[in-house]
Amino acid sequence: MNGGFIIIPTSVWVFLTILHDFGIFHFGFECFNFHSKCQRFKILNMIKLIIFFVVWFVSGQQYAHAHGGMLDTLDCHRDLKAGTYHCHQGEYSGRHFQSKQEVMDLEKNKEVSQRVKVTGKLLEHIRLSGKARVTDGDTIRFGETRVRLFGIDAPEIKQKCVFNDKTWNCGIEARIALVKMIAEQEVSCEKKDKDRYGRIVAVCTVGGVNLNALMVRGGWALAYRKYSRDYVDEELIAKDGKRGLWKGTFKRPWEWRRSKRSSNRN
């Protein structure tokens, strides 16, 4: 850091330690006479060490002066030798900038970006709660925001199923079941993902009750095992109780869509 604050005390301590190790402070009676060989040897060593100390101290001072002063609150300082603003610690450690203002601008941009993220999350939370409109048995809307219920798959609106050798519009009935579950209540959804159609995939609740689980337990949707096994137990309950779709025969929604795509290509 600063030569005047760190280098001087450290250098003095090291210098005194070296003197002590060389025995400079241990003058015995045999070395008391200046003309003795022992005394001359010790004085010569002392002179060498003083020269070494002076060279060491001066070079340290020059480096400290050229490199700049102590670190500021950003853990950086002005590098006088390189002519840049240089950082030693933290996120910008080892990097050189044209000025301190450049680092301050980066910090400001980080704060703005963080505020944008927080605001974005808040807006998304607002978009995913309130009065919802039901599109089909596994999709709802908050205004223009489409939400696909996570981990379940309900029959498509045009899909038909069979009960007592008669076809019935199970896709429409699944939609009606979801409309009745929501009624006039507000829906709150927690985002899990986003699908390839741009829809938010979420777990949605009404009055604290999980709509995703309720649709599967009522037999109006299946556990979508391809993406989650969260509602497998609810599906077994519906199947054992012959609820909803399970009262007759039907194609799995994903199989029905595949067959429709295949027939359209032909």
C-alpha cells in the first residue's frame, strides 16, 4: 500500500530482526575494543546491512509512489505508473480502467439492472394473479398472458371420449370442470417454466387449493409424466374411482394430438 504507512514500519522491523540475528546487539567483552578483529567484523556487517536497508527502502518508496496511493472504497486506486485506474480486490480485481468514473458507471448500471429484475418479478407476479379466463382443461389466461397448468395434460377442446358405447365431448367437459372449480374466485399462479408456445407453465391455486392437482384428482386431466410426476397419486385416485375421463375409454391427450398431426399431414 502506501510506503509511508506500511513500508517504513515493516522495513524497520525486518532490519532490526536481521541485526539481531547477526548478533550486532551482542557486544561481548572480547569485542569491546574497537581495534579487535571481532569488533571490526561486526561494524562491517552493520554497514552492509545499513546500505541494504537504504536501497530496499528507497526502491519501495519509488514503487509505491509510481503505483499510486491507498485503495479507495471501491478497492481501487490511481496507478500513476500505468496512467490508469486499477483495482486490487473485489469484482474488478486485476482490471484497469480509464478513470474511477468508469467503475462508478458500472456499479450504477448493476444497481439499475437489479431494480429492473425486481420490478420484472413484481410485474410477473401481478400478471399471474387475479381473475382468470379458462381456455381449456389445462390453460387459463390473465388478460393476454397465457398460463399452462404445470404437470398435467387435459383433453383438447375438440377431443371426444367414449362412455357406454357413446362418444361425448370430454375436452369441453374438462374445460367446464375447471371453470366450475375457479368460479368467481381469484387465481394465483407460481411460474415454473415457459413452454415452446410462449405460455407460462405454472402451479395455480384458488383459495389455497392446488388447481393442477384438483383437475387430475377429478379425472379431468392426466399426470403429464413426461414433464413431472407430481400428480401421479391424484391420477391413481381418479382411475380407481372411475372419475371424469376414467368412467369410459379415451386417448391420452398427447396421443390424440399426435394422431391429429399425423392425419393432417396425410
